[in-house]
Amino acid sequence: MAAAEGADDEDGGKSEGGEPENAEKKQEEDHMDGGWEDEEERARLLAQCQPGTQDEERLPALAALHEKAMESSNWEPLWADKDVRAALLSCADPPDPDFGKNPFGEEEPDPPSDFVRTLAVTTLVCLATCVGNRSAMAEHPLLRHALVGNADEDRAFRLRERVFLLLCGLLLAGACTDPSDDHVPSRPPTPMKCEVCGLIPCVCKAGEKVWRNSDLEVCHALMLGVAPELPVGLRVGVLGTLCTVALSSVVDPALLWGNRKLRAGLVNAALPGEPEDVRVGALEALWAFTACDLVQPRMWGEKPVREALLRGAEAYAKVGEGEGETTLRQTEGVRSRALNSLANLASSVVNRAPMWKSSRLATAVLQAVSGGGPLRSDSLRVLAELTKQWTNRAKMVAAGVLELLEAAEDDEALSFKERRNCGFARERLQEARDAALSGPFQP
């Protein structure tokens, strides 16, 4: 009896029905890693991305690369391909501020246009979705230089938007481990006469390419993303990244806090008058830094930081100046994050005494406790921390804190842990009051 049509062959497949399946498998094997159809397509697209190529050829080639970068299976092969990496970085290279100023230099091609750089950075954002790629990209000097240069204020908005997105991803991968500028004087020193060229300032390196890829410059570029003129969503994203990094083991928060522009950016974003979401994001980032023991004394000692937290904890805030000044009631979201930051700062032994001496802090915290609501537990935590300083206890008893803690200890609305902490704080103040009533020790 003849074998039936489509019967199993020796390989366990169908003699006729298996042909389409084998053809599809063969087609998949013919494709190169990275989504290339063949070597000819790869060479053609890479050639069109080279410096000096017109946008009419560069943009379609970059669009094809971007389409391939949208596939998750192509992320690692594309970044691992050094030719593809070089092509994308050449297309993302920012304009050199000294371009065309060196009459003795070789002729240079025109820098990539905004459209080319935007599409190249967008493709790099897709590749950075892969965790393995992010670690390598975070340390790549050419990529860091491209991102720093394209984050400047005079760049196109869409380009900067994608740059900040990629910088946030690379920051989470450890691209900014030591951005501190504490060692750099706030005022630059007076330039001295160069012993080589004899000029002030020195022009020995005039015309050479300036590389901007240090951790300090990467941090400065990222902080441009919290500027007031940018959209709220973009600013909140950058602030959220800083909060996450400060709480992670990727970087040392003390080194990150050592950057002047980072401190100034967070403080300015946390002040009244900023959009609600921006203020909340900035105060959350400040709260994350207050969780670091090494940073706590420094944060309370810096007047701008202290002022931002105190203004955030107060019930009302003044906005504007002169005739346009108005008083606004602050939301619970803002006050809660400011109070939690103050509670973290109060956990430092160095801060407790000077913090209670601040009449603004005492007023804001006592008003929050007396007012009840969700802010009560946050403010009680601040008071409980401040009672651990023995020099504060007599003044806190005189301010009525003992009675507030006694009431909180029996408040069923608080959690067991919160009531227990209030009980410990109440005992500390009770001992101080009893010692004051009993008079000096007599043997």
C-alpha cells in the first residue's frame, strides 16, 4: 500500500507539509545578528551614516537603524557591533564650539544637524533599554561626551528631551559615581602667564577638541533637566532618578551631594512657587539624601537647604515679592516630605540641639501635631528624635511637648510602633521634668 500523502518522514516531520517550516527556519538562520538582512545592507547603512554624508542619506539610514533597535533581540548585538556603535556616536556628536576657528587645522566636515543627532540619540535610548548595554554605555567616553554636549540650553528641545532620558538610565547604571566639586574653588583663580606661549590665558591647546565626559560634567548635564523652563514631566523624571540613585548602592550619596549644581537644583525646585509635582519630586530627592548619615550634618548646616525644608514644613508659604506677594496654604504632600526629611536630619546627634533652637522648626512641628491629620505622625517622629538630646528636654517640656506625647501615646489612630516611640520620648521628658522639680542632687 502506497504511503499516504504528508506521512511522517525519517526526521519526524511531514514530507510535503514540512517544507514551509524548513524554509522559514532557513530564512531565520540566514539573518545576521542585529536584524540585518545581509552584509550588503549593513555596509550600505553604515556608509550612509558616516561624517560628511548629507541628511538626505543619513536620516533614512538612521531610521532603518532605529527600526532594528526597536526589537529587543537586537539590543545587545547592535551595541556590541563596534561599527554600528561608531556610526551612531558620530551622528550624535555635538557641535564643537571651536569649529572652524583654527586656520591651521585640517578641513573638518560640518557637524551633524539637529535632526540627525536627535534620531541617533533616540536609537541609543532604545539600546539602553537592555541592562547589559547600560553598564557598558555608562562608561563609554564618546557617548558621555555626546550626551553632555547635547544637553546644553541652546540645543533643540526634542534632542535634549531624549538626552535627559538616556542620562537618567545611565545614572542608574553608575555613570556618575564621583561628581563632587568640593575640591574646586567657588571662584576660579586668577590666570597666570603661561611659561610656554607667554600669554594670558594660555593658548597652547587652542584648536584642540575639548572632551566633556567626566562625572562632574555628566552630573551638570543632568541637572540642566530640572531647569524651570522645561516641562513638568521631564523635571519630575530627573528628580525621581536622583531620588532613586541616592537611595541605591550605585553611588555614594555623600559624593553626589558634594556637587554644587545638584544641591542648587534641588533647593530651587523645592521652593514655593514651583509646580506641585516638581516640589514633591525635589523634596523626595532631598529626603533620600537625608537618609545618609554622612550627609545629615552638612545638610542642616547649609542655609539654602535648611530654608527649603523649613518652608516646605510650614503650613503657609509666601510666594512672590512686593505688591505681588501672596500667601498660599501648602499641601499635605509637600509638608509630609519636608517633615520626614527633618526627622531624618534630627536622627543625627550633631543636628538635634541646633534644630530645636530654630523657632520656625518648633512652630511648624507643633502646629502639625496639634492640627491632627496625616501630618501628625510625621511631626511626632521629629519631636521623638529631638527628645534624645538632653539639652533640649527642659525647653521641650516648657513648650508643652510632654502633654502632646502623652496624648499621642494613647492615640489609637497611630500605629503600635508610633505609639511606642512616643512613649519612649515621653519618658525622656518625664525624667527631665522630675529632675528639675526635685532640685539639685544632695548626697
